[in-house]
Amino acid sequence: MAKRVLVIGAGIAGLSAASYLQRNGFKTEIFELHDKAGGLCAAWTRKGYTFDGCIHWLMGSGASSNLHRIWVELGAGDLDYIEPDEYMTANLADGDSFTIYTDPDKLEAEILRLGPGDTGFAHLLSSKIKAVARADMPAAFDRLSFGEAARLALALPGMGLVFTKWMKVPLQRLVDGLQSERLRQAFSVLFGDALRDFPAGAFFMMLGFMAKKSAGYPIGGSRAFAHAIEDKYLSLGGKIRYGAKVDGIIVEGARGVRKAVGLRGSWGEERCDYVVSAADGRDTLDRLLSGAYKGCAMDGAFATQVRYPSLLFAGFGLDHDCSALPHARVFMLDRPLVLESGALKVDRLMLRLFNFDPTLAPKGKTAATVMIETGNDGYWTSLAERDPEAYAAEKKAVADAIIAAIELKLPGFASWVETVDVATPKTFIRYTNNWHGSYEGWLPTSKTLGGKIPRTIEGLENFEMVGQWVNAGGGLPPCGIDGRNLAKRLCKKEGLRFRPE
């Protein structure tokens, strides 16, 4: 008889785990809090505009990476992916700009244009990007042909150095060594305080995948990506129960030999052979497992890792064709953007124009977004619950302040705006139940990236966790890989041969 697996959460990690398990003979069902799949891989529509809250670039979008095979297996490999020539542009104080090109040679030339004396930095960056582009990341290595495996083996020494050395070096250290003040300013505009902890190796990795044309954007964005994976899973006979908040994981057995045997909620109880949580890690330990495993290794990650903050996410529907403008630009503000309440204080903004995706806006118009990181989730949650009218007014104040700030840098912007939507940390918590509204789990830092986070709990059998909270660095690729690896482990445990398709 097929073993039954209940999965908590229909985000990409939960869908991946259930999809691979379903095709390997397990009987699966996903319990999802929201009324749609995708989790944080989400987009929403307002008055004809779609605002994408997740995918800006996706590792494994192109067939040049082995990771692409996972997206193919999960059903999202055939989407129309755009591989951009530019990653991001910084507007400088003197009116000039600096663009991070995805071609390493063009990027090297752009660095030398701003900093002719910084040849060492320019060459280092270009050479490491090319080394990553020749290599790959551990994904579906069991699907490699002999030729592919041989090519990868030859590239591993260069890739190994990126991981062993450069993942421990913060990008700030490289930027501090630059001779050009304008170049230092450019990196400060682009990355802000993140320079201090963001690993140089992660920067090389990101640009390496862009250089090999496998870090693109799917037309239709996060919604199209999540729907494709959901459809594939359902086509395999899998089930998703929407609006099904899980109240607890049922654990039975004597002390020391405890097993996860099911889930309970307002719908009653469901029994199973395995429980997989692809939900928020903190909530899983504290609420779903009633805090019974305080002090376990998984719990320890919450004391040592650094989480992504939550967001103030503003979407703007622009009655303007922005196709001639950079799709992602960052600029320093002439004066900090501050609200009287103190709920917002920033000195730089990133404006994304989705001028490359015609599905997100009516013809001749453009969907635009601004993401502002904030650790002030408590303020927004409290205000929304205490005074809904004041909460709505504060969201409007955020949008008005952002529009005014952008207007100074991009004259005409204010007159283009015809639709506005603002999501706060309260929004992220309401829809995903993520701890503090974090938008991507654990931050990749030079101190924590590459560290091991357990996926099981000592003393609790038949329970696994997958997704953002067991992968430092976050992002969609670990979610797809995690689900696949979980299925391989359970297949081995049950004496089954793993079948990826």
C-alpha cells in the first residue's frame, strides 16, 4: 500500500516535495493556508496591472545549468524566459550612472570606465564570474550525461575557490579597496548596508549564472511560474486543500520514540505515514509542535542565522510606455524619505519597471514596483489590528512619499501613476504566516552561508522540514532542490528507486 505523506504549505518547496513524492508512488496531499499556491512566490492584480512580489531573476532558467532540469521536471521549464543584458543601474550624484552588465567583459569595461585605476578589481570580478559560468551548482546531478559530468569536473577547481574562500569574504572588503570614489559610490548606491555582510562569492555566483544565460525572468512572472508547478503536481494525481490552516502536528509514541502521524485543523484530523512542513519554521516548532522540541538543532538555527526582514512593497500602475528606461535602477534620495510615525526611513530607492513583460500591464502601460526592507513589522501589525483606518492612511502616506521621491529623479512619474497598491509586513504575515513577515528566510551572510541547518528533529521520527528555513540564503532554487532531495531520502528509506519524472 502506498505510504501517505501530508505536506504543510503549497509554496514552491511544498509543491516540489509533494510532486516528486507523488511521482514515486507516495500518496500526497498539501494543506495550504491561502486560497492559492505559490506561497511567497506570488503576484497580485489591481485594475489591470499585475505586481510581482517575488521573481526578478531565477537561477536555472536556461538549459546551460543543470538546475534547469529540476524546473523542467517540476513543470516550469517550458515557460518563456528572458535573459537580460543588464542586472541593475545606479544613478550617481554627478548625473552619471553605473550599470552591472550580465556579460562579464562588458561589466569589466564599465568598471574601468568609472575607475581606470581599479584594474585588479575589474579583472577579479570578471574572472570569477566566468569561473562560475563554466561550472554549476549541485542540483540534478543524477541526470548528467558523461560529457556533461566531465565538463563540470574540469570547472570545479575554479568554482571550489568561490565557495572555500570568497563565500567568507564580504563584498564590502573588495569595495573598500577601490581607488575610484565614484565606483565606491556606485556599489554603495546599489547595495547599501548589505555590502557589509553580503558574500563576494554569492555576488560572483549570481552574475555567473546571468553570464551563462541561466538567471532570467519567466514571462508572466511568479504567478506563471507557481501555476506551472502547481498544474504539474495536480496532473500527477496530487491534492491541495486550500484555506486549510493546520492547527497542529499529531505526534504519538513513547518518550524517545515519538512519531509524526498526522495533522489536525478545523477540518478535523488526517492521519499519515510522514509529515513534511514546508511552512514557516518558527511557527512549525512553536505552534504546530507545541514547543516540545525547544533546544533542538533546528531550533538553534533561529539563534544563529540572520533572517531577511519584511517589506513595504509598493506597486504602481503607470499609464506610460517605459520601454526605453532601465528595468531596474537605484538612486540615492536628495533627502531621506521619512514618515512622521517613524515607520519609514530610507535614503535610497530601487525602482523596477516591468517593461519587458507585456502580460503585467495593458498595452502601452507599465507595472512598476518598489521594495523597501523594514524590521518594523510589529508597528504595522499592531496598527492594522488597532485602527484599520489609520493603517490605510499610513499605507497611502508611504505611496505618496515614494511617488514624490521618484518624481524628483524621474520627472513625470507622478503624472503616470493611475493605480497604487501597498503591501506591508502585516500583509506578508497574513498571507504566508512567515516569521516577522520575512520575505525570504535566512540572509546569505559571509558568516552563515554554507552552514548546515537540520531538516529533521532529534527524537521525532517521520517528520521533515523543507524550504526557506532550512537553507541559508533563501531563494527558489533551494526549494526545488530540497523537495527533490526529500523524495530521494524517503524513497531510499522505503526501498524504492527514485524516479525524477
